[in-house]
Amino acid sequence: MGSIAKLERIYDSASLRAWLLEDHLVTAQFPEPELQVWNPTASAIWLLLLDGKYDLKALTLQIGELFGISLPHLEAELNACLSNWIQRQWIQFDERGKYFISPKISGPALPIRYTDAPKKSKVSFDKTYCINGNQFRLRVRVGEDSQSHPFLTRITAIAQGFLELASDPQFQLDIVIDSDFIYVREGSQGYLPFLDSAEALNHCIQYFLKISAGESIHFSTLHAAALGLESSLLLSGVSGAGKSTLCALRSKRGPYCTQTKAGNIKWGFTNKP
């Protein structure tokens, strides 16, 4: 059996989750799930702010001593990170200029609890995949009144981007879709119920990231759309940039893919609508 790099949850609110993956900070923002991986410097800043309030000077001294970085360059980097977090409403600063964690609350947080999933459900999806050399089984069961639940479409669409296998998997992710909750279980653990399907999907994406990372701590995520089979095009960009629209347009017009003499892949459109 293989092992997955351990995620340690260090912060939990209705609008923000934060974990440590080795020395990297992993954050998930709600209500629209946005997953990000931050560098070790940001991890250290977050851990310090979990302990109490710090002004920029105190943070600079602490981080500089920890990483052995010259202070003039470090202060600008820390200020950029803190400004980003203020814009996201993760932190604030008081009248004395000291920063502290206080994310905007977007709604009541669902308590973390493991339970049993409903028994009256049928297997709708059951396949084994490989991500970055790590194998896992994805099994989805659906209740009688949840056959058309949009979560089923989204999770199976994500799975289509993975390489299918016929061998015995190292890991397993079980999902049960019910009318009230979506239940997710990793391996032999109990089921974790989610009232919000977006949070359930975010949890599954984090699982796929862990599978992809394996023993490595060096990985990153891209908000992107992709098109193609043997030769694919990846479009990365912020939400609303037009990635999905462009992929849909090219699919209708008929994309072509050619390889130049130098070995480069060239993408384009046909003239037919």
C-alpha cells in the first residue's frame, strides 16, 4: 500500500479552511470553492497569526530569522502577502497596525462528523484510475430520488480526465449522493456528510490532489480548461476569462492539431462553423 502526503487542518471557519501539507499552506475559500497552495513563507506567516497579533515589523523579524532572508527584501514580500489576504478578507489589522486572522463569515459551518451513509442507494459509477503513478478507485452511489443530482455530473466529468486502469487500486474514495447530504469516505474512514455540494466537490478535489502528489510536497494547481485527447490544449486563467467558452467554440468549429517539422504542436480552428 502506498501513502499519501498528510494534510493537517489548522484552521476552520464557514468561509475558509486551511491545512498544512508538509511546509506548504493549502487554503480553500467558500462559498465559491477556490483552492490554493501557498509557499513556506506564507505558511509561517499564517502559523504566527494563529498564535496572536503581529505588526509588519515583528513579522519581518520573525520570518527573516526563520529563513535567513535579508530584511529589506523580505518586508516587501510579506506586505504583498498580507495585502492579498486583507483583500480576500482573511485577515484584518487593528488600530495599532497589528494583523490578525478574521475571515468574513459567509454562513453557518457544518460540524465535522463521521457517520454512516444511507443504505438505500445504488452504484452509479465505479472505476479505477491512476494519477501520477498513484492508483485509486472512485465509487459513487446514488439514492432513488437523487438520480439527476448535478454533483454526479460534476464528479464524473472530473474523473474523465484521469487515466483508467483495470488493476487493484491502492486507495479508494466512496461517495453517496442523497437528497439532503453528500457523503464522502476516504479508505476505511467513516463518511463525512456535506450539506453544500460545492464543499463536497472541493473535498474530493483535495483528495485528488493528495493522490497526485503522492510522497512529493512539490505540486501546484491551475484554474484551467482543457481540450483534446492524445494531444491536448490547456487554457489557464481566472474565473470568467472565457476558458470554457473558447473550448466550446473550438469544439463546434472543429479543432485541428498538427505537428511542425521542429516537433512543435500547432493548434487552430477550421473555417467550418
